[in-house]
Amino acid sequence: LVDADNVLKVIAQVWKEDRVHFEIVQQWKLEEQLPELAGAEDAVTAVLPDCEGRYWFVSRKGWVGILEPATGKVSALRLEGEEIQNSFAVDKNGVYVVSDRAMYGMKTVADSDQPSVVWREAYETAAAPKTGSLTRGSGTTPTLLGERFVAITDNADPQIHVLVYRREMDYAGDRLICKVPVFEAGKSATDNSLIGIGNSLIVENNFGYDLFTHMMFGRTGAGGVARVDFSEEDRTGRVVWYNPVISQTTVPKASLENGLIYVYAKDRDAGRGIDAYYLTALDFETGETKFGILTGTGVSFDNNWAPVTITPRGSISGKIWNDSTNTGWQSGSTTGYDTGEVGIAGATLTLYGCTTTSTSGVLVTTATASDNTTCEKQN
């Protein structure tokens, strides 16, 4: 990661005294070799390793740099007159960066660590940042699909488009495969990455989101989630389905195991002045809302751009107890792992989207009330 002082830090996860700790194992102050990063006008937006072990980084004011960890040397180029407000993507062939003006394919100059532009594709931008967007350009980190495609959205007025490009560094033809308009004209923006599955993309509408000026007392943004499919052969794309769910700022996730898209939604019909938030699942094939679980009411439950995160194993486990002290862990615990308040016998836990039918997705704790209760279910 890169901190607020533009120090690139490599952090390791280590075990000490039977607990996980984080330790800084390497760090470099980027401003020492790239003084243009100093001051309030610029800052590093994102950092990622490439397949050679080098650390690429991008900055708000258009710098693209590489740090070679063996020597600490920094090499960089600047996209003049452009800003970079998103993260970027990496594969074995190069790095894919989106600025507020264009989509780029980059790699290093032969026999050096100097970044270079291999291809550039300009896209449509808004006249000014929309409510729900940080800049007038794309709000999406590039999404890689298979070995050949990369996808973003533009920020066109009055309606954004899903854009799919060929990304191979040596590709000689027209890179743009399709340009598909999504969401209502005049109410269309996104500042989150797309989900890519095969030749399908899931896009979320963030237009109108501004937490403290627009989102309190039951108000919402425009909302909407859509699936776009594209065809390489026909060089076309189409909207397969649209769901009006108000997923205002979530980085959504997909489960290939159960075919669900997970978003964090706000209920526009919760009642006058009520801000009600739900973990919500949509069917990838149809767009149908499969379930929504209330997480809480009040603006403090707004996720404010935080992502949905799901575990790769598809499991749920933990202790079930009466949290009488309202601390979030069992009484007497300072770590969340210690025992304390007693477990609850006979508690029923329903697992939505569970693919195992032998228990119908329902678990019932069997420990006595004096025990700490643990239950786990593998999908």
C-alpha cells in the first residue's frame, strides 16, 4: 500500500504468540525520486505488483510509475493533462490504466523498468463531475475478461456506456468491441468496478449519491443494476436485464457457486424519513431479487463506497450467544476469540443460497446453554 505521505509499504502477515500480526517489511518514500508527488495537489491513487515483482503505482495527477524493489529505483511517465482516480489492472502481458480521458494498455520499455504506453483509446466524458462521480471521466477500475478483453464505463452525457476493448498489446485492429448505453438518460453514472463473468458484465448506477446532502431521511440516488452481454463475433452488446434496486455505492460481488450477485441496497419504500439498508442478492441469469436481509436503519448503516466481501469457501461459522453487554464479542473477551457469555441452545440459522439440500440450508445449534456454540455449514 501507499500511505498519505506517499510512502510505499510492503506489509507481511505473520504469526506471533498464536495471533496474526501485520509487519512492515519494506518501505520507500516515493517523493524522494518523484518530487512532483509532494504537496496537497497530488497523491498516489493505487499500487499493484506486476508479474515480475515490480510495484506499479498511479497518482491523481496522471503519474504512472514503477518501483523496482531490488534497487528501490523509481521510473515514471506522466499522462499530461489527465487525472487517474481509479485503481488499475494487471496481467502477464501488461498493465491497464483508465484516466479521466482514455483507456490505456501499458508495459515496460524493453530491458528497462520504464513504463510506456502501448495503446490508448479515448472515450466520452461528462462536461463536469456528476453527483455520484469523483471526476468527469470513468469511475471504473478496468475489468479483465479472459485473455483478450478489458471493460470500463465512460461518463458520457446524458447516459453512460459499457465499453469493451481488445486488450492484447500486439492487437492491430479496432479495439472497441461494443459501446452499450445503460440507465436512464440524465440519471446515469457509476464509480464502481464492473463484475465480469465470461462475456457478461454487471454494472451499478451510482448517480445522485451524496451521503449527507441527498441520502438522509429516506432519500436515495437513482439506483439500478444491469447485466450487459457482448459478442466478439458480431462486435455488439446488449442489456440482458435491469433491476431497479438502489445499490448506491457498493462494489458488488458475484458467487459462481450459487449464481448470485451481492449488493448493498437501500429501500426507497421503507417509509417517510426511514433509511433502511439491506444485504441483497440478485439472480445472475434473470436479475430477479432473491432475498434482502435488513442490516439496520439510519444513515450510520450507509456503506459509503465500501464493498461486499464473500468468502471463497462459502461457509459461515461462529459462536451464537446473547450479547447482553452489547460489545460485539463475548463478555470478558478483548480479542473476540475468548469465551465469556454463554451460548444459546436450539438457535436456528437459515443460510440463504445454500446449495446443499440435505439440511434445507438450516442449522440448529445443539450445545447446551452453558456451552459456547459453534456451527458451520459448507455450501
